[in-house]
Amino acid sequence: MEEEIKLLEFLRSKRFILYVTIFTVIWLAPNSYYVFFSFCVFKPIYREITSGGIALIIASAIMIYTLRKNHTMATYYAWFEFSISAYYYISTIGLDWGLIPALSFAAIMPLSVKNYAKEIENKIEENATIAPKNEQKHTEKPNYQQALTRFLNENPTKKPSDFRFSG
């Protein structure tokens, strides 16, 4: 009974959801690979590399934007992945609606670059707000060293571990 409870807790955990998400990304990528491979105009070795890279980027972007709480972009990528999968399954029955993924790809990639840049800009701003706090710590350090030196000079029989800084 205890093993069943542990299994149930694992199935409800964020770690399990993360594993499922990663496996979903891995299993979505071949559909995208097939579609991009069928459209790619590069020579054979570059065609495989480009198609594989784009397939992983598209599938991973949904997870990345969701984790970063950018739900708008996660939704765009989900719809884009939907259009890729729709084309993949439509083409398996003999129809060819290549305009669907072509237009989707033309729309999503510029949006992707814009939002990746926005994520970088937000990260730079976060780091800029952290910097003043670090500068304060550097100014406190010399005061601590001066106080420790003064304490040791005034109390030659004491050890540095006896010193209590109340800066």
C-alpha cells in the first residue's frame, strides 16, 4: 500500500510532469523534422541538420515559454506545432497543403526571435537590479576587516574566532 502511495505522489509531482513534457518534445520532433525536411532547399547534410535543429527548437519552445510564463508565445508555438502536425497527417493520406506550415513558419520564426530577445533583455534588467546589493557587500568588507584588526590589536590574547562583528 505504501508503494502505491509513493507512486501516486510521483505521478502528481512536478518532476513527473517535466519528464512527460520532455518525452513529448522528443516525440513531437520527428513530425516537425519530416515537414521541414520536405520543404528544405539545402543540400543533403545541411538539410538533415537544419530540419532536426528546427524541429527541436519548435518543440522545445512550447516548454520553454510555458516555464517562463510567456503564455502568449507558448500558445503561438502550440498552434504552430498543430499546423505542422496537421500537414504531416494530411500528407500521409496523399493530400498536399504545403501552404499551412509554410505560412505558419514564416510567422512564428520572427516572433520567436523577438521574444527570445525580450527574454534576454528582461534577464539583463534583473541582473542590473541585483548589482547595487552586491556593491553594498563590498563596502562592508573593509569595515569588517578594520574592526577585526582593531579587535586583535586591543586583545592580543584572543583569537579571530572570538571576534563578533556588529556592523
